[in-house]
Amino acid sequence: MESVQAIASNFSKPFGYENCDREQIHLLGHIQSHGILIGINELDLTIAQISDNTIDFFNIPASSLIEKPLSTLFPKSQIDTLVSFLARKDLEIFNPITITVQIEEKKYLFQGVMHRSDGLLILELELLSTGIDSSLGFYHFARSATANVRQANSFTEMSDLLAQEIRKITQCDRVMLYRFEPDHSGIVIAEAKDEQIESFLGLHFPAADIPELARKLYYKNWLRQIIDVNSHPVPIVPLNNPITQEPIDLSFSTLRSVSLGHIKYLQKMGVSASFSISLINAGKLWGLIVCHHFSPRYIDYEARKACEFLAQVMSIEIVSRYEQELKNAQEKVKIVQAKIKQNILKPHQSINDIFSQNAEDLLNLVNAQGVVIYLSDRISEIGICPSQKFISSLILWLETKSEDVFHTNCLSYLYPEAIAIKDIASGILAISISLNHTSYHIIWFRSEVIQTVNWAGDPNKLALDDEWELTPQRSFELWKETVKAKSLPWDEVAIETASELRSTLMLAALELSQQALRLEAERAQVASQAKTSFLARMSHELRTPLNAILGCTQLMHLDNSLTQAIGEYVNIISYSSEHLLCLIDDILEMSKIEAGKIILNENQFDLHLFLHNLREMMQIQAKDKNLQLIFAVHPNSPQYIKADERKLRQILLNLMGNAIKFTDKGYVLLRVSLMDKEDESSKAIIHFELEDSGIGIAPEEIDNLFEAFVQTSSGKESQTGTGLGLAISQQFAHCMGSHISASSFLNKGTIFQFDIEVEVEVEQLSDVEIETSQIAISVQPAIEITEAPSKQEVSNSLRILLAEDTTYNQMIALKFLEKLGYQADLAVNGLEVLKALEHKFYDLILMDIQMPEMDGLEATRRIRLKEKETMAINKVKIVAMTANTMAEDRENCILNGMDDFIGKPIKIDELDAVLQKFSSKQTAINR
């Protein structure tokens, strides 16, 4: 048995096909001998080219007519008629015309047909026949034939009737309906013939019989007539078009001669004359109506046009029948799709099971024996299917293809491994989707159908003659070829059905993807909420004892009776607690960054005062290590800017803290300057550059410097920090539209730098004199300090209620208030706060949030509601004093009616600032 590849190659182009396919049959430069072709130059109405048979018709050599005026052949009235036509672009509407040729006193009557080609007017003349029916008769004949064909009940009956009606008009010995297959081979699907002639019905013809160029010409020109296969072709003189200097294009010529290969082809069949009419379906050549006659036969122009009319109508009918068939199939698809879509959108439905529930529909839609559904790495089988091992390998192979809809009726030719399962999967039709790096497939299978193809001669034995010209099959006797490892071919309806179902597969894929995303999002959300809740809880639990520790250390610092040794111990406790607090803050900050909760909070502030305070904060650490801390602030730096003060402070504190930590001797230098800008807008760019003379960073560690939880070698050796400080600083910089860059040399130092865009008053920029050098300066605060009221005055004027449930925190807060000159009443929960307010008015409540029985938020809401109901003029000020210190906690407190916020552990100076603010307001009210 032949190999599958060899069998498949039999259906491709046989030997010699390429020669035939390259033959320029529209540029042969010859016409058939029954007519005359004249190429006319429209500019001067001269003869540019003419067929070399005028001697036979007029006894005048063709060469003597070249470049002669038309008056040489045509009378003036005839020329005037032709000229009147030339103004119209479409000459077809005038065809055919009766042409008179006058040579001296002798007149010849022709039927003329006009078209244009390569800049010439082509006039083709055929002798005017006598004794034929009028055009009106043919028109009625065509209408009658059309009506008869349209009455057919089936496509097969319609094809047979069409062949019969064409034979009535042409009177040819045989008329065949020839349909092209997808591989351009052809099959005779209908036939009307003389009883004594052998039948070609059902015969297949190789694609080489009608090469590509011939098919293109059939598409351009509906009609092709060969009057006498055995007549000699007539050359056109001169051979080349004088305008293009190329052979004249005869694509639209009715007289075009026939290639030698086709002549021999017809001669082998015993055919003397042929006539072909194109059937064009939806913009492509669907088939041909082929008429054969066994003696020379001329078909008049009117008869040809009647056939063309009938073929055009039938082409429309074919399209209509095809579209109706397709529409019916699409309606079935829509019903199946609607059922599947409805089930897909139902909750708690398995997508694979949904397709399986419509198993019979999926098979019937494309007439398959089996189908596999591959969704989300799960294979579902319906009907007769190969093994899952083969399916898995087939899917991997399909994923290398680019087609959305892939089909073949000889899988083993393309995928040799399939020869082993040809009885199940000789043919496949597959729809595929790739979404989010996941593939989804539905694959239909058809089994092998051993079929006998009846060829009109052996398609593999096209011979070449001595001159290497293509010759036809040596015998047109029936030649049978048994084809194996093939299924029935997938027709256009099945392919279109699969294409329609692909949208349903896309919906299923999207739904699966959405389900996976939803599940992943739910898991991520649960994990994120759990992490956030855990971190918030841990923060609160850690801050509560830290509040007591740091509170006690602050109180002990204020005690003048401490010995030096005890003071050092207190410093250690205080420093360690502050470090632990920084670690907690870093972890919480990174958690907010990962959750996407970081936001920009811009405010107007004094940059000079900001830098002064920053220097004072860092000076203590620098002095402890005997380092020189330098702030080089350029005179061109604006004083008042609008930016996120808190984030800028955090960035600089982190960078300076690291610089001091990893510098053992030398200096830490912060440079601040205003960068030049071309425009004069209120926006300015401030450049920050921090340089140290520390141990430096290795080049291979620079790229990972800003990664979370990643520490440099020196950082690991120090055994301090979380590795989050620089990551948080970089994220803050990005939030502010900036980026921190670093450069370093081991044992020489490191430079960090970044720019931020800020808003400044335009007057500030215009009034500043720009200096070209940076000067190390110590910036002083540009604020006026007013004398604060005495502590005794304050305590007498401010009535305070402390709401706190933890004993240690109660003690610390009351001691802080006492040190600051205040007194306070105590409540241990929100209910006690409400009761206390019933008996006494308080100016200020320091409110813890988490308290038993009633928390601080609920107590605040009730206080504000009662004030609204009673339209109270003086409203109590409520300050949250809590270990819940995340940004959302602060916002939540303000939204619930609180006036300010102090985070635990409490710092006595922060508490003092808040008390000063509210006591000054109360003093103003009292006045």
C-alpha cells in the first residue's frame, strides 16, 4: 500500500503542472480563425494591431492596414457610430453591434463586440449569421429556462435541470456541471448528453486540468468559446501592443486562441468544439458549465448571452441555496449556543459538564463521530474518541498551529502519529483559544472512509512530449484510485458551524478565567484581610505595653533625683523601645504599600523650619558617633512649599538614619537646592542629595538595595532593622513622582539623591537671587515664639476627662498631665464617659478607642448626636489617644466626630502640643 504521504501527494500538483500553470494563456498573441480582431488607437482612430487573416476575409494583407485610418475599412457612418460609443466608459452596454466593413464597393456584415485593453479599443468581428432567432426570442427562452430551473425541489434536481436547459440553447452533444473542490480539483455533479455518448457524471478531474491562471480568466470572463479545436490559430500583427511594447492582453477577448496543451487535451477526448460558462459564488469561481460538441460548432453571440444570463441567475440561486443551508445550520448552532451559554452563566456549574450535556448536538452539528472538550486542563470525551494520551499529544501539536479553526480530512499526512488511529481520527475539526497562557479546545473526529475516486484518466501520468509541453492524460477511460486514511471532507457549513461555536468556547474560557480570577482574588483578599487584621492587632497589642514603657522612661527623665547609672539604664530602655516602635511602624507601612493603600497627602509647610527640625532630631545620633552632620541648603531653596510633608520626612529620616548607622567617622551631608526650570510656573523641583563617608555598598548589592526585606552585607552585620526602610522610602518617592538613586564606593561612602516637584508661590521664586555655589548653613526657624500661658492658668481653664481602660496607661497619662500642669477625671469605658458628661461639662476628652462595654468611637458618635439634638453651643473637644495608628484608623476617628489624634506610645511633647492648641482656643472663648 502506498504511504499516506504519497497518497496525499496524489491530490496535489502532478508532474508538469507547474509548466501549465505558468503558461500565459492570455498573452498568446493569437486568435481563433472564425473572426477578426482589430486594435484601434482612440486618439487618432488608426489601426494599431490587427489579426493576420484579413486576406481571407477581404483579400487585403494585414500588414498593409497597420497605422492606417479606420476609413480604410469602415464607411464614415460606421466610424461616427463607433466614435459615439467611445465617450462611454462601459462599452459592454452597446454589445453586440452590427458592423459594416466596406472595401471599395463591396460590403461585409459582421457582429461586433467591443472592449478596452492596454490603452487600445479592441473590436472583434464575427460574421453575422442568418436564420437565427431574434434577441427577443433568446431573451424569452432564457426567462423560460430560468423559471424551469427555479422550480427544482432539491439542489441535485436544480443542477440537472440547468444542464438540460443549457443543452437546449446550445444544441451541444454534452453539457456538464463541474464543481470545484477546495483543492481546486473538480467533479461532474450533473450532465445532459446524447444517449450514445459515454457519461462523465461523478468523475473527478485533477486541479491541473484547469490551472490557476485559467481559473482567474474564467472568473474575469463568464464565457469561453472554442469553435474548432483543429483549426489553426491566427497571429496578431504586430505581436506587441505599440503602446505597451508587450503582447496584447486578451483576457476579455471572445476570439482568444487556445493553448496547445488544452487543444491536445480536447483532441484526446474526441471533442471538436467547446463552450464554457462560469458559475461564480460569493466572489469566487464555484464551478463551470462545460459544453462539448464532437464537430465544429459556432454559438451565436445572442445564444451565448442567453446562457450567460441563465448562469448568472443560477449563480445567484446557488448563493441563495448555500446561504439558506448555512442559515439553517447557524440557527441550529444558535440554539445549542443559547443552551450552553445559559448553563455556563449559572452558578456552581462545571463548564466541561455543560458541554457534555449537549453531547448529541455537538456531534450532529458537524456530522462527527466523536468530540473532545479540553477546558482548564480537564478532558471530556463524547462519542468515539482516541485515547487521552493521544489527545494530550494532539493538543500540544494543535497549539503550534496559528489557525483559530483547524480542519483536515487526512490528519496522518500532517501528523504522522495519527496513522495508528485512522479508524477513529482520520479527520479532525478543531477550534482553539489561548487566554492568559491557557489553551482551550473542542476537537471533532471523523473516522476513515475508504473511498474510490473515479478519475478521468490517471492524474499521476500527465506526460510531457518531446518539446516539453504539457499534454493531457493518455486515456480518458475510467481510472480508479482507492484512497485510505482519509475521512469525509469537512464542508463549508461544518467549518462555519465550528467558527460560530468558537464564540461559545470563548465565553466558557472567559468564565473559567473569571472563576479562577475570582477565586484567586477571594483568596488574596482573605489573606490580605487576615494579614491586615493580624498586623493591626499585633500593633495595638505591642504599642499598649510600649506606651507604659516609654511613658515611664519619659517620666523618669523628668525626675532630677535619678543617679547617672540609673539614667543610663533608662536611656537604654528608651532607645530599645523606640527601636522596637520603628520596626512595628516599618512593617505596618510596608503592609499598607502592598495593599495599595498608600496615598498622597499634600500640605503647605515651611521647608526651612522642616529642615531645621530634622537636623535637630538627627543631631543627637550624629553626636553619639562623633560625626559631623551638615545641612547644605542653597539660598535659592524656597521657604514655603506644598508637598507631602510626612512622606518627605520619612524618606529623609530613613536615609539619614542609615547614613549615620553605617558611618563610623567623618560626616553626613545633606544638600538641598532648587533645580533650574525653563518655565515660570508655580511648580518647582527641589533636589535632595545625601552623602556620607561611611563603609559604602558593594556594586553587586546596589540593584537590590530597595527590595523589601533585603539587607546589604553591612546591614546584616549590624543585626539591626528589618530591611524595609529603603523599600518604604522608594515607594514614598514613587508616590511623590520621584525616584531615589544610589551610588557608592566601598570604604569611601555613599550618595543617595532624588528630586520632588512641589508647589511654591511664584513671588518666592522671582524674589530669590540664585547663587552658583552651595553654602553650608544652619537654618533657623522662621516663626515667632509667643509666651505660653502658665501651667497654673491652663489647669484652671481646661477641664479634661481621660477615657482609658488599662491601669498602666491610666497612670502614665495622668502623670503626663500632672507634669504638664493639668488635672483630669477618669473613665474606664464609653458608658462612664457618657455618665460623666451628664454631671459635668468637659472642655476636652482624651478618648481611647478600644474599651470594654462601649468603645471610644461609639461614645463619640453618641456625644455628637446629643450635641446636635440639644443644639449645644459649646461642644466638647475629643482627641483620640489610641494604639490603633494606621492611616485608616486616624481617618475613621475624624469621620466619627473626633477633633484630633495622638498615637500610642504617647510622647509628652506631642501631648503638650495638643493641649496647648485646645487650651489656647478655650482661653479665646472665655475671653
